[in-house]
Amino acid sequence: MMLSATVPDRSYFYAVMAAWAWIDSSEAEAAQTWDTVSALPFDQPRYESLNVVRFMALAAVADLTARFGTATQARPIYEMMLRYTGLMVVCMTACFGPVDLYLARLAHRIGDLEAARHHIAAATELCTANGITAWDDQIRDVRNTLNYGNS
């Protein structure tokens, strides 16, 4: 992932378009999406004031980076998302899960297991407190990946 001081105005739009492909894609399709998204320049100033579309794009980039990127690529995305801990990623009427789920995946990719465990606990707490069960399987998968247990 290239980091740049100047970002084309539409770079987040391309990430959103890739995100739509990412939602229902196979692993191979997601990897191809990563190839496209990882070539886009992302920088923190562009994402300091998020609208719902940019927020979803950032979540998509975070997910793809955690799955296919390197620790070096994951760190700036993690830092961009960190300020949104405790929130859900929502765009229009679609919910893409707790920010802390993405942060847990990124922290794991970076190699910070303590932070990953903290974030997955926060994601679990947010979902449990609000009666949200849609993300249980993904949270459980991350917990298992972290050897954190099944519950």
C-alpha cells in the first residue's frame, strides 16, 4: 500500500467499488481485489474526516490488508482506524461490523497479539451489550486464530 501526501480525490471511491466486490467474493476474488486496492494511495489526512462511504472504504481496505497485506502495510491502516474503536462500521443501512474486529485483524497482522486480544474483547463486548449476533462467527474465528478460546 502506497502512502502519499497527495491523494487523488477519487481514490476512496475506487476502494468503495472494490469493497462492493469484496463483500461477496471468494478468497481468490478477494486477493485480486487486494491487488487493485493495495496500489491505491491512502493517507491519513484524507480519512481524518470520514463520511459513511469513506468509512466503509477504510473498513474494506483494513479487512483486505489484514488478510493479504504485510505488517508494514497494516500499521498505517491500523493507526487510521484506531480513533474509531468502540464504533460499528455502518454505511447507509448496511452494517459491516465492529471497528474493533478490523483492528484485531490488523493488530494480528502487525504481530501485536496483546492489542489484537484487546480489540477482539472490545468487539465482543460491543456486540454483546447491543444484542448483535451477526458477527459472532467472525469474532470466534479471530479468537481462535489468536488462540484466545472459543467463547
